[in-house]
Amino acid sequence: MTVMAPETFVEVAAPERVAAPAAVAVPLLRRIARAAPPYLFLAPGLALLGVWVYRPLVTSIQLSFLSWNLLPTSPAKFVGFSNYERLFALPDFTAALGRTAVLILGLLPFTLVVPTVVGLLARRVRGRAATVYQAMVFAPLLVAPVAGAAVWQWMLDPRGGLVNRVLGTTTNWLQEPGPAQVAIIVITGWHVLGFATLVVAAGLAGIDSEYSASASLDGATRWQTTRWITLPLLSPTLSFLLLMTLLLAAQWSFPLVNTITHGGPSGATTNVYYLLWDYAFGSFDAGLGAAAGMIFFVLFGMVALVLVRLTERLTFHDS
Amino acid sequence: MTLIEVTTPAHTPSDGAVVLRESRVRTVLGHVVLGGLGLLCIVPVYWLYATSLRAPEDIYSLRPFPWPLSVASYAEARDTVDLPQLLLNTFVMAALIALGQLVTGLLAGYAFAAWRFRLQNTLYLVFVATWLVPFQVTMVPNYALLNQLGTLNTITGVVIPNLCSALAVIMLRSHLRSIPHELLEAARMDGRGAWSTLWTVVVPNLWPALAALGVLLFINAWNEYFWPALVLQRTNNVLQLALHSFIGPEGTQWGPLMATAGLACLPVLLLYLILQRRIVDGFVRSGLK
């Protein structure tokens, strides 16, 4: 890795907040002027995040205690914790959490297992062929989610779709709860496989080849080298992918659910984020949506925190 | 250029023949698995274009090659939606978002890489933590704010909230840190200020990385669905949303739907085919490290 920030612009103390006596006013101004540049360069980005991420986050917290139907003309009413109470009483809410867990489990083969196998095998294949395979696996990532949803809907069409005619089945994939859930998982997995493969490839490229070379000099078999050297060194990459899957699985499948199944049949594909969307723009219950959003935010934040802590303790680093 | 460094482990001469045979088997296995997986991944993309090029009466045909080729579906799509306008709108939206994210990312990345300052780590965390805030939590307040600003149903309303991306900041920070520190030092010796150093020294040196990241951000913005779907509810004037025009209660018009979807993906697929090496390199090197 690169060295820490260069000493070109030497460390400068942040400006003092307290009013200084007149005698030191000039040096203070100079100190502020010297400390200002990094903050000025950060200002546009921070301002945008402030307005479009953190302000709405705070507003959502407030909103979660209100009853409001999103119309600017109708007043919002303060209702305390009743949105949260209502939420836990609704069977949709816990069901959506459960279905999100199923979604995450179903996606792990696509984001962890297959990319690792592919990454390890890809080391044996080189030249033009490798570039072509790589482009093919990566292509679905470039297909716009809605376009991908459209073509899969077409391939899964019970009457003339490719899938049923090739498999010789008559499953109505998108209208039956079980198959619909499977379809959403497979389509989402198809979309993110290329990304995960690329991340694993980047991780493998970062592993110093001298380790495995010296291991095989010591008489280790190829499998032993993979098991005891490559995989442990790859563990930070894999835990990064695990974190992304946990946090973003529901997000990745959102456009598919929104275009293909609309959360159905009978709610079978309604995951947490689709539920939020539905509360806000389906039933125009902004308070309930905000309360659900807060719970998911806290929940996912805790999951991320625990995972990052575990990763720090359990993974191996090359240094 | 392969994605992965191929390592050639050293072997003792005695087991050379066995290893050679074994390694050939592994190479074949690699080709079979990767090729098979690649095919599975590409089939839906192929089927999308194949369907779009079939004659209307052949839409349900399962022949692998669409023959005779027909552009009837494209013609029908053109008659239903304003394709040139949609392409232009989507392009303008994606280009503005990518450019904005590149500029804010460059400025922030430069601040993090060139100085040491008191709130450095905290402020970096402020950028990274945006990944924890799901879009669905911020959408209602942001929608309300855009409503007040009167920018609902406009491209401006789609662009403005997306002008800063944590991904751009993180990637550019790590690129900027790899710029030799002597270079910045020399620029200071020449009497250049921080602002002019950024544009005359840093940016020219960072050109390949900026281009690769720019393409990635453009692709992301082009494929963006959530926010345009919300802001442009009434007008549907970007490609991703126009697809809904062909899905109706009286059944889906698969031909024109596939044609429009194909057009929606084409620029991005071409961009990737032309720049594959650069994008992958830029992605791998900027290293999620």
C-alpha cells in the first residue's frame, strides 16, 4: 500500500472556535486560512451528502413518529410510537424479514461459492479464451435491471417461454409462490455473479504468488496450497462479498420484484425493501414506511458492525 | 490480457510428467466450467436480441437463430415511444451524473490524499457510511424536497440527488494516494497552489483511472432504475422506464419490448466491449483493498 498522506501540506491544527483576543487575531486568521483547503475541497461532496442522505435520514426518524399520507396539503399528526407498534403487529413485516433471509441464503452460492470456484479455475486458463469467458460472465451486470427483468419474464413465460420448453415443464414460474421466489433468486444471482467474480479475481490478483510457489517447493499438493494458503489469504475479499450480500441482497432484487412480480404472488416475493416501497407509495403511509425503514437501518447497521468486527478477528492478512 | 496473474509453480523434475498431465486435465476442466458458465450467463442476453430480430409471426419460435431477420419489432417500438428522445434523455442523465460524481469524488479524494487534517477519519467515515442508508429510507423526504423545488418529472430532479457517490470518493482516494509524493512536492516548489496542482499535475497523471471510473459511473447511472422511476412517474422519459409501455393488462408485446430493452442495453454493452481491458484494470487496481 502507499504511504500515508505526504508531508507536502503539513499537518495543521483546526481553527479554534473561541474568540481570540485582538492581539492574536492575525495569526489566527492565517491559521484558519492554512487549515481551510482540505475542508474546502471536501465541501461540495459533504454538502450533497448532507442534503440528500443525512437530512432525509433525520427527517425519516421524525416521520416515523407521525401519521401522514404524503400529501403536502394534509397535516401530519404526531402519533408517538404507534407506527412501530403497528409494524410489529403486522404479519407482513416479520414475513418480509424471513423472506429476505431466504433471499440472502439463496444468493450466497452466486456471490461466494461460484465466484471462488471460477476464480481458482481461471488461473489455469489464460490468453484470449480467458478474456472471452470473463466478458461473458460479466455481461449480465451491464444489462439494465429492468431490461433483464423483461427478458427473464419472456423466458419464463408459461406458454411460449424458453425455460419451460427446454426443461419440458409447465411451471407457471412467476404465478406460484415457491417458483416465483426461486426465479427472483436466480435472476438476481445471474445479475451479480459477474461483479462477485470480478471482486474475487481482484482479490486473487492481490495475493503474492511467492507464497504458493514456496509451498509447492516444500512439497505441498495443489489442493493443500489452495486450502491452507490461497483461501485464508482470500478471506478478507470473501467477507467483503458476504457483507455486500447481507446489506444489498434485497436492494439488488428490488427492480426485479418491482417489475416482474410486484411482491406477489400473495406476497411471496415481498422482501424488506419492497415492503418499504409499498408502504410509502402503495398505501401512502409515510409514517409506517419511515418506521420500517428505521428498523431495517438499525438492523442492517448492527449486522454490518458485527460482521466487520468478526472479519477483523478471523481473517488473515498478507503482511 | 487476462484478469488474473497466472502463477507457474516450481516443480522438481522427477514428477514433471505427472504434473504436466495433471495440469492439462485441470486446464481442460477450467475451459469446460468457465465456458459453460459463460454460456449460461450470456443466453438471456442473446435471447433478448434474438427475439427482438424475429418476424412478428415467429416471436414464439425456439429456433436458435432468428431467421428471416426482421426489424418489425424495432419499427413497432419506434411508433409507440419516442426512441431518439429517450436515448438522448437517458444519455444526458447518465453523463451528468457520472461527471458530477467524478468531480466531487476527485475533489474529496484529493483532500483526503494530499493533507492531514483533524477530522480526516471522521469525514471519510461520513462518506463510507452512506452505504448503510438504504435508498428506501431517504426516498420520501427527498421526494418531498424535489416537490418543493418543483423539479419532479424532470431530468434535473433525477440528477441532483445523485451528484456525489461514495464509491467514486473511495476509489479516487486510493488512486490519489498512489501518486508519488515528490510530484506534489515539486509542484509546490514551482509555487503552484493546491487548486492548480490538482488540475495541472494530478489530473493528467490520473487520466486512465479517471476514464475507467467515469465509464463505470456512467454505466451505473444509465442502468439506474429506482430514482428515475420515482421522480419521472408521470413522464417515463428515460429508456428504463419506457419499457413499461409494452407491458399492459391485455398482455405483453414481447417483440417491441425486447427491441426497446435491447436498445437500452446496447450503448453500455458496446462501451464495455470497446473498453473491457481498461474497465477491468481500473476496477481491479483501484482495488477494493
